[in-house]
Amino acid sequence: MEPLYQKYSTAEFDESGKMTGFTLHYPENFNFAYDVVDVIAAQEPEKKAVVWCDDNGNEGVLTFGDISRLSAQTANYLVKQGVRKGDRVMLMLKRHFEYWYMITALHKIGAVAIPASHMLTTGDIVYRANAADIRTVVCADDDALCSKVLDASKQAPALTNLFTVRRGHDGFRLLDALITEEPETFTRVDTRVGEAILLYFTSGTTGYPKAVVHNHVYPLAHIVTGVYWHCVQNDGLHLTVADTGWAKSSWGKIYGQWLGGSAIMAYDYDRFDASKMMDMLQKYNVTTFCAPPTLYRLMAKTGLRKEAFASVKHVATAGEALQEEIIRLFYECTGLEIMEGFGQSETTLIIGNFDGDKPKRGSMGKASPLYQVRLVDADGKDVPLGETGEIVIDATQRVPEGLCLGYENNDEATARCWKDGIFHTGDTAYCDAEGYYYYVGRIDDVIKSSGYRIGPFEVESTLIQHPAVLECAVTGVPDAERGNLIKATIVLRPDVAPTDALREELQEFVKERTAAYKRPRIIEFVEELPKTISGKIRYNVIRERDAKK
């Protein structure tokens, strides 16, 4: 069968193959579970949906027929347990294959799925349960996780429906065992595209995490992500390296990929190992691949293997800006250009290097035709080409599909990001004459030193070129004379020892390759950088640590 994205979207291209327009069309009762998963299952039940493996030698395949059947059984059982349309259900399933039919079941019921990381603390779980009125949680087979959820249920009285998969735990019911006797079909629940389907809590790098709600049309907005940025292939196999508990999972592990006809590769590991990741890519013949910049840096610095990417046709990255040096090293080894993109938990892909465009290394790409993107100054006025401004989405004429309307029960945060029909991302960039955007940093991360405005990324991009540097983060340290001093927090390669001589060498390395005022006057060597669950560097944690010193 033809991939279903063609049914729900129309893309326009110029004579050179560049996408110039994109439109979605869908009925008011569109529901991804019924109108995509069940439709594929009815027409091609043996089509692969999920190929999975783990580091213990276990592996398997779930077809669309399997996903349709198991999701119906799960939905039937959960309804018997009182789960209804609009109810919030937290899924803490790591990279377990059960995630795919569990979330499909929630879509069928019309419940709101809340994917969450197994790394959350008990307090994190309590906060989310109370903030989103969560009564039901489905946990991965993990003793520590189940213990945290059980402790949280004692502090959040509404949290009473506790389930696990694969293995039972005290205080939990084994969900995958309980669904086996349920009917394999489920009566369609009437849902509307404007109703909630997903709720993601942001990483909470400052203040409490905010609850971002997406509706039933959100999966269709990811056609741009999966088909035109990831470039998934019909009957191909796509791997996005992401825990199912964060928004990148929705970007790369289900919606746009299944709409594009591709199966999902689910590599279920607990700790990233570059060599094992490349073994898996080679063994299963992955065709398209997306990973956070952190993992590309680790693979490039610890040793890429060309043969591991022999079947891979397209690679992408998002989450942070990726240094051009890493892109160059990856290309020299594999012949593949890493196609960068930009977006947030609140959106789908806003900017990307799309199929048909000639990529520019170091650029996030061009604006998605789904969004009207602008760069503005502090007064909301458009900045000239080449000058840095905040990335905003102009929704004054039409609110685009894929864009959240704000934060649930948080009017203050919503007011900060939504102003007069303009959605403010809080990220800054500049744009060249060809329409390519270049990331600068978060508004709060830009450093003012001796009258200069310095984006951390440009200093990091220089430092990462030094063979001793594995990872780095650049921040400002308050200084009475200069306003701020540039500080580099650096993780060295395992075979490199931190010395004062190396510190001076790195300072000169930056000074020789950029303006002298960008040289880091402070360099701290650390074993690891603080990061969010999704792998982004937590600059605020570094700044807070420095403030306490």
C-alpha cells in the first residue's frame, strides 16, 4: 500500500525539488490509532511496525496487525478499569516495545498519554501526578522505578491504578498478562482533532516543569518531520535514539515514520555505548537514523565505523546545535551529511535541512513550510539578515498544526511565550540571504562580556575541534570589570589528563581561531556535564554551581 501521508497532506516543490509549500487535510474526527494504525493493519497486517532488540540478545518484530490487536486488547482492559476519554495516563516504559501498542491503546480510548522518563525522582512523579491529575501509571520492568512510583502513590492519593509490563511487582498489576483474554477489536470512540492526545512535561531547566498539551492533529504535523526531514522510506527501518519518555520520541519513533510507511527500530538499552549502537545499525540494516548531538560527538570522538552505516541512507540530528567539526568527521567516514533541525516540545520541526535542499554545514536549515518563522529583537521587530534575533512563530493569521496553545494550568508561562499571536521560542539564531538559519543559543545563555555579545555555541564549536576535547559547555561568570568572564567547562577524552599546560593550550587554541575576546578566561575540567533527561546540556546548573563557589 502507498504510505498514508499522501492521503493527509499535500506538498509543493519547485523545479529543483525543494519543498515550497505544505498543507494538511483531515476530517474533524481524525484519530491516529484508527485512521493510520488500524488502516495499515487491515490492508497489510504483516507490514513491520516495530523491530526491537536489547543488549541481552532478545529481539523480535511487531507487525501493524500485532499493534492493532494488542492496542485493542489493552484499550478494552483499561476501560474496564475505569480509564475514560480525557483521562491522563502516564507511560514510563523506557525503550520497551510495549510502549507502541500501549500509546496506541490510549489514543483509541481518547485518553491523554503522558510519556515520562524512568529517571524521574519520587518527587518528580508526585509533582506530575498532582499537576495533571494522573490516576494510572504503566511502568517498565524496573525495581527502582516501581519503588519510586509506589512511594509517589502514597503522596498523591489519586494515583491508584498502577501497572507494570513483563514482570509483576508488589503494589502493581501485570498489564500485558491481563489483556490476553480481552477482545481483539475495540469499538471506536468519537474523538475530535482539537481534543488532547498527548501531554509532555518540559525538562524544567528553570523552575517547575511546564505541561505542554498536543491535540489529535499533532501526529499529522510530524509528516514534515518524518517524511521530509528524516526522509524515511516505505518498508524501511528508522531509528531515532530517544527514550520514549521525552518529546523526541513523538518526533522520531511513531507518527511521521508510520505515516511514511517505515518501521521503527527500538533498541532497548540502559546505557549508551557507541560501539554497540553501531553493531545494531549494521545487524538490522537501519535505513534512516537520527540521534542527539551528544551521541554523534561520542561516536565521532570514540571511533566511527563506515561499515556500520552501510545500509543508512539519511542521518539527522536535533536537540542542540552540532559543531561543524563533528559533521565533517562523520561525513569523511560515512559519506553521509548530518541534516540538522530545530524544534521544541511545544512544536514539531520548525526549521530543518530538508530533502531537496543543499545542506549547509553548521546551519539548522530552512523554515518548515508548516510555520511562518521570523527573527525578532527585544521589541518584537524583525532583525536584518545576518543579525541575531529570537526565533518566533507568527500565528496571527492562522495557528499552525503541531503548535501547542500554551501550558496547562500555567497562565504566567503561557503569557511569556504567547504575545499578540506570536509564539516565542526563547531561542536565538541568525539567517543568511539564502534562508538558512544558524543557532546562537537560548536568550538567557547569551553572554555579555566587555561590551560584546557572545553566543556559547561559537566558542564551543571551536573548542570541540581540539583533539583533547570530548564535550564542552560555555557559560558566563559574573565579573565586576568585564560584566562576565567566558568560562568553558570541559570533558576531556579518556586518554587525556587535565593539566595547567592543556588549559593554556586550549585558551590559545580559541584565541587563534576566533576573536580574542571570545577566549575562555576560565577553564574547568569535569568528568561529565549536567544534562536534561533528553541529553541537553543544563547551562543553568553550571551557572548555579559557579554562583555558590
